[in-house]
Amino acid sequence: MPWTRDQMAARAARELQDGFYVNLGIGIPTLVANHVPAGMNVQLQSENGMLGLGPFPYAGEEDPDLINAGKQTITELPTSSYFSSADSFAMIRGGHIDLSILGALQVAENGDLANWMIPGKMVKGMGGAMDLVAGVKKVVVLMEHTAGGKPKLLKQCTLPLTGARVVDMVITELGVFRLARRGEPRVELLEMAPEVTLEEVKAKTEAEFTLANA
Amino acid sequence: MGKLYPDAKAALAGLLRDGMMILSGGFGLCGIPSLLIEAIRESGVRDLTIVSNNAGIDDAGLGLLLQTRQVRKMISSYVGENKTFAEQYLAGQLEIEFNPQGTLAERIRAGGAGIPAFYTKTGVGTAVAEGKPTAEFDGETYVQERGIVGDLAIIHAWKGDTEGNLVYRKTARNFNPVMATAARVTVAQVEHLVQPGEIDPDHIITPGVFVKRLVQCPPGYEKRIEQRTTRPRETA
């Protein structure tokens, strides 16, 4: 059985470590917040200027001055702090954030990432994605394995890049892959979802990969 | 003449002209200078270049200036919430320059600090770096980005004194403090106006030197929520 979106998020949460400062993207990555192990101290960063994101507010307690990067109302925690966009991206670009988990349209076997535009369609903008992948210590992509039946883990990205050689790990409903940001391009399949076969993964993946423990 | 003006129109008097570059604080609809945007709309000034992280939504924020076609070019990082924007862009009536959000913030910070250009890793190997100089530092490639200095900055603060010392509230701070530093004239709207000395000097985020003019938000000033998201109450 391939993993559900929630199981994918739970798998991504295993990349968290105590004391980590983490930025979660919009979509499946947001679900990772529900899987932080009890007792582990993880502070979530929101690029609009907040560390220590709390849960969504109760109805009637929404504050227009308190939103996340997806413009949703949120709450603060005792550990929270607020800062300007310039300070926020000093954290991101200066390598002070430990982990970024974000979605993707395409990932190439050398770690190139495309997740911000499809030529010919309305362009919305890259937001903070290019800064995150360029500056955060570890970049994990959480995405569906295919789109419209076509592989998303490719030999080369065909869409405009968000960053060149920036992806450390890809988690899909089928399994987990480790990539190399430096040296020879290398993709290793670390694990597969229960009852998923190697044949299925190979059939749905264009990138060349090896088995991590082979 | 002090810094305090009776209303937004008076605070912008003599500052607006066609073709100018205006920097606007805010993230989404959070911490946007709505009063000042509305006064710019009323003025009818045209051909504007607007530097702002987002473009508002169709009927709020900078979307108001798009509706009236007063904007020629946007310098932004994300404009996905605005349909008017998409229509005008696809019809070739509006120019857009996308900047990575951190590059945008740093270009403004640099402009305000008198730094004409800087190098960053963000965007290297992407379309963002095309046509820009690159350089190697310590074995890594970086791309050069230019500082931004605008003709006018419009910002929103939670509290300000008549000297222009400002304090922001929660995530409504966002781009406001950097925008305040990077224009020839900065006009701030404040929710709460106080006298000098009423804000602890240790708590001031934007010192008054960056703020030339000030206007107080009227009673009932509305701050809109773009994505109202809540969770159910736990049952006891």
C-alpha cells in the first residue's frame, strides 16, 4: 500500500531532530507539524516573520495581525518571536534554519528542483522557495510520485528551476530517496512503503537510482 | 511643521507624481497601509512602479490600484491571490518582476543602508540569475543583486509617537521596517498615536529618522483576514 498524505508527512517528521528550527511549505509539508514527536523541541519558522508557530486559533479568536506564510490565521506560543522580513531571510539565507520541507513539480537526479512555475500558465511567483532551498541546511521534498501518470523524479527537470542541486531527500507515497548535492549525481532508494514493489517504483521513476543497502 | 498630518490625503500631499516608484509594506493583507493606498487611489496618480511582496486581492490592498489601472509594473515575490493581476498581466497591460522573497527583502534593506549591490546564493542556476553578474567566494557561486531605493514608502505600524518612532504588532511587522528605510520619503500610518516618551526606547523597531510623515488610522479602521482558518474547540 502506498503511503497516504498523512503517512508521508509522518515519514518526513522522522527527519526532525530535537532543537531543530524548521520551515514547512504549503500543502502536504504543513501536515508534518501534526507529527512532531512528543517531548521533542522543534520550532517552526514562518518566512513572513515568526518563529514558534502555534496551532490555528479557535473560532472567534482570529487575529488579523497573526498569520503564517500561507496567509492563514494562526496563534503564538510561549517560545514565539516576531521579526522583519529582512531578519526572517537572514535566518533562512544565513544557514540558521536546520530543515526545509517543501513540495515539488519536478526533481532531477542531480538534486535540481522545479516547484514555482509552468511556462504558459499564469505565473504566481516563487515567494520564499528559492531562498529556502539555497540557504537552509537540509532540504526535503515531499511530493506525489507522479503527476497525471508521469514521473516527477526525472533525469533532468524540464520546468524552470527553483534551485540547482539543492535537494537532499525526496519522500513520495512510494518511498524515500536520498540525493547528493555535491559530487557525482546519485539517487539512492532508502525505503519503500509497505507492499510497494521495486518494479512499481522503477516503472514510475525516470531518474536512475540504486538501492541504498545493496 | 511636525510629522503628524490630519489624514492620509494631507500626508501624501505634494509627494505623488506619475511614473514614481512606491514601496509598500505588508504581507498578504497583513500589515498593509490601506489608508495610504486608498488615498493614492483617490489621487489618480498613474504609471506607478510598486515594490511589494504581494499585490493584494481583487478588492483590497494594492488590488485597489490595479482595478483603476494606476500600476504599470510590480516588483513582487508572489501575486497568486489576485485575479485582476492575472488578467492585466496576460493582456500585456502590466509588467511584473518576480524576486525571490529574501532577495526582495535584502534589496530593500541594502537600498536603505546605502549599499548599491550585494551577492547571494539565492537564484543561482535559475532564470532569476540570467543576465546578472556572478562571482565566486570560497568556492561557491553567487549572483549579484541590486539595492532598491524608492521615491516613496508607505507603511503600517501598530503604535507610533509624533517623532515617528514606530512599533509593530506580531506578523504585521513583515516588510514594513525595511520599506521604511528605503525611500526618499516614508509615510507611516499608525493605529495608536502616542506622545514621545510613551514608547520604551528599548522597544522601538523603526527609529523616527526613517519616517517623514505620520497619519493616525481613524476609529473603526478595518484589518481584513485573507484566509480565516480555525480549529475545533476540544470538548471537555
